[in-house]
Amino acid sequence: MGIVAIEPRPEVADWLRLKARRLGIPIEVHADLGGALPALNGGSARFLVGYLRGADGLPASSERRSRTVIPFAPGLGTTEDHCHRWALFLQAVRGKLASPGGEKGPSGGWVGAREEETMEERHRALLRRLNPVFVELARRDPSAREHSFRVGLYAAKIGEALELDSVQTRLLRLGGWVHDVGKIRIRAPLLRKGGPLDEAERGEMRGHTVWGSRIVEEYPADPEVVGMVRHHHERYDGKGYPGALAGEEIPLLARILAVADAYDAITSDRPYRSAAGHRHAVRQILAGSGAQFDPRVVQAFLVARLDRLSLAAFAA
């Protein structure tokens, strides 16, 4: 069952590839209808699904092959809205693949399906409860939402390169989404400051890890997520914060999140500097291997190839 999907938001498209790969669902993701048409004309797809501006652009030959067109309502919703719409679609596809007489996915594709669905619902509930915090934080720092979403995606990719299981990669994705929630306790002018921070300001900024872990603890959350929020600024050499943990004392998922967070911070615009390129970010992370970062996680980072161009081709 080949599926051609249209998702114009790069962050959601990358998430969709990761999720479909974990579920064993063959899917090809494009940013627009023009990119999807060659796959449709080649006869490799049964479904065309996604944010279509209208199906009138489909050639008659595709219609004769009985393609099923499932358009999503167009709009500029949040990344979470788009992910939820895709999650519902993939659940329906998985149900068909797993049903008697349906096509079978790859071996082991449905192992732990009930556990994954329970975890996903728990994570959605956490995000819904934290949504007022996210909205206010996005008002103070408009880049916060997209940064957090990318960090979750990058962390999940590094986790896959380390051959972690699907439960851990899900936790990494959620940890990325919520890792900076404690910044809600930081004054808005400080979040937007265009120059270097003084000692008092650095101390206030560093407090976001502890405040964030306390906020997440107020809701039913996986302990691993709380640990990621609290410890994603620890350093492998023990010179980080808030606990000055070193090496294996730092939870593995927090060590992974630290690399993903650093990569996106370097390659994104900040109030005090412009974004750097992928190669510069790689050099900086390599320079921090063994000091700021876990060397094993850095190696997985190199395997995962987090540059945004390669993300577009990941798992396609």
C-alpha cells in the first residue's frame, strides 16, 4: 500500500517520516502536489493524502488508476495540530494493515502497538495541559515553539542512530517539545536581549531547567521526560547545571537532548546573533565531544545527519 503525502511544513514532514517508519507504513512525503505527481504517475501509490489546495491538479491518468485522494483542510495551524491530523490518518492505515485480509507491514511492525497508543495519548494530554504555558512563552519568544519542535525531531533521530527502541525515541521527541517550558519563569526582556548576559542574568536563565522540571512534574508525565527537562544543560565533564552531573550520571536521554538542543541553537537565529551553517555547527559539536557532550552521542549525531537538507530526504 503505497502512500504519497503532501505536508508543506518541513518539521512536520520530518516527524511524519519518523512515525511512519516506526509503524512500518510505506509513505513518500512531498511539500506540494508538483513533487508528488511523478510518484502518482509512476503507479507506485494508492493514496494521495495531505494539505492539498484542490484535487483539480491531478492528471486524468492518475484518476483512471483509482487513486484515493484524501485532502486535509488547508490552514496554518500549529505543528501539533498538523501532527495530530497525520497521527489519526496513520492510525487508520495501521488498522487496515493489521486487519484480517489486510496487507501486512514489515515484520514486527505492530509490536507494542497498544503500549505506544497509550503513551501517545498520555503525551497528548500533557501537551494539552501545558498549552497555555506554550502560548504565553511563544508570545514572549516567537521562535520558541518551532525550536522546541525541531529539537524533539533531532533528538529522536539521534536516538534512532543509537538504535534506541520506539518508546525511547517517543520520549525524546516529547522531551524536545517541553524542554524549555521553564523559560516561562524568565522575564520577557531577558529572553529577547540582544547582547551578552551578565552574571545575574545568566543565573536567572539557568534556572529554567529546574523550573521546567517542576512544571512538568505537576502533570502526569514520564520520569524520563522530567529528567530531560532538568538535565539537558548538564555537561559530560561535570561543569554543567543544575546538578553538575558528569558522564553516565547524566540520564542518556538528557545527553542526547543536549546535542540536539545545541545543534538547533547554533543553526537558528537568536536575538544576539545570526544563524550559523550546518558545517559550523558540526565543528562546534565535535569540539565539545568528551567535554560538553557524550562522545557516543556525538558519533550518533554524525550518523543521523541533522542538516535540514538531509532531513528532507530522511526515510522517504
